[in-house]
Amino acid sequence: MKCQKCSREKENGYTYSFFYGKQMIENVSQVDGGLIFHAPNFRTWYKIFGQHNSWICNDCLRNKIAFYSSLLALGCFFISLSILVSPIFLILSFFGLMMIAYIAKLMLSGREDIGDRMALALNESHMRETYGYYGFLTRKQYKKLKSQNAIQEET
């Protein structure tokens, strides 16, 4: 099949997908006579119009995972540099810790989630510009929000 990322014909790869639609925000504050007695309370939910599939080869996915791994190593480098050199580099160590936490979260989320994020990144601007969709969810995010009743399917 043809990889959507590298546009080459490859044999090994997987179909990754994401959901698209519109993000809806509504004010659910208690209003009495036009006065709000507490801070505004907003509810965010998604109106889902469909699911888009993209086939991505294993080489492209491995390259993305290698990129995340190099960012993880860079974060570790910032932390070790701040410890060894001087306290001025504490800011670098903070950013290094934030980078490590984010990349570790991405890598622990699994191959499917990384592939879904790649598929979303490859198609998001086209879906925004062509169809006007601005709410995008990976399968993992969709399952979580579906369990919280924050998803409305549009047929």
C-alpha cells in the first residue's frame, strides 16, 4: 500500500485513524434573573461527523518513535548539564523534566496512539480548510470522552 507520510509503496504498515467533527462549548452556569452567582461553568463536548483512516508504513512510524527518543535523550542531557555545571541551568533542567514527562507519556501511550497522532497531523490542516472541522480526536481520546458522555455522534 501507499504510505500517506512518505508516499512510497510499502508492504509493512498499519491503518491508523482519528475522529473529526466540531468542538462545542456551552455555558451551563446557574442564572437567576440575569445574574450569575458564581464563576461561569463551561461544558466542552464534541459533535463527531466521522472517522478518517490513513495507512502509514512501519518505517515512518519507527522514525517518529526515534524522534521522540532523541527528544527524551535531549531532556536527560539538559537535566544532567544543570546538575553538573551550575544552578543557573535550573531553568534548563525544568524544561528538560517537562520534555521527558511529555515524551514518556507519548511513548507509553503505545504504537496505536502514536500512529493515530501521525494520521491526525497529516490530515488536520486539510480537514480544517476544506470541510471546516476543528475538533479532532485520536481513538484513545474518543473512547475516554465517550465514557464521559462528551461525544455526540452526527449521522
